[in-house]
Amino acid sequence: MNHTNNIDKHLELKLFEERNKSIKYLDLSIHRNTNSTDMEIYSKPTLIDVTLQFSSNRPLEHKLANTFNFYVNRMLTPPITKRDEHQEWKIILAIAQNNGFPLHVIQNPRKKLITKKQRPKPPTTTTQQTKKWVTFSTNTRNN
């Protein structure tokens, strides 16, 4: 780790140790139990709920992608409990409300992402036969 931290003065890696059978990794808090692990969404204490205001002169897609698509996707991707998902959804709604977003505008990305994640994936085959065409020519001249 010391070697890596000496490569660039702007890059500093820190080693975090497990505390109380829990560790923070990226935006997850991972808890170790006797026979399993549990995850929940982790936000740093410095998180602020400021985003592009709904009334700003930006396309709606930009305003949603900036924050809400990310937060909703983060809520739906890791295997968290329904209770934790509900708690995270309340946080997302509070952020939306604090930035002037009507709640129905935030519901749409959530519904789309839930539908997308529930959609069955098409079966994949590892061996697909493809047709190949080859042209053969014969040399009719004898030397």
C-alpha cells in the first residue's frame, strides 16, 4: 500500500479494518454474521441532498440521470433487505422533495429499472453454428 500511495501524491489508498463484524466498501456496508453476510446502502456522513433543481433550465433526462437514476439503480442492485430498500427509497424521495421534484417524476425511473431488472434475460448459447461461405477456384492450366 505504501508503494501504491507513493506513485501519485494525489492518490491515497487507506486500509480499513473490520469493526463490529462490519466494513464499509464503496457505497455498501457489509455485515458479517455467523452463516451469512448482509449488505445495506452506505452513505458518507458528508452526503448532501443538493441536486439539479427541478425548475432548472435543463432537460429532464439530465436532471434525472444526474442523481435519481443513479440512486434508484444503487438501491435495486445490491442484495439488500426490503426494509433497507424501503428506507433508501424514503431517502431518495426526501432528496427529490428538497430539490423541487414532483414525486411522480421520480417514480418513473424506479418503475423502469424495476421492470428492466425483472425482465427475463434471453437464453444464451455458447455454441452457435454460423454458415461460412468459401469460394473455390480451380486452376485449369497445366504447366
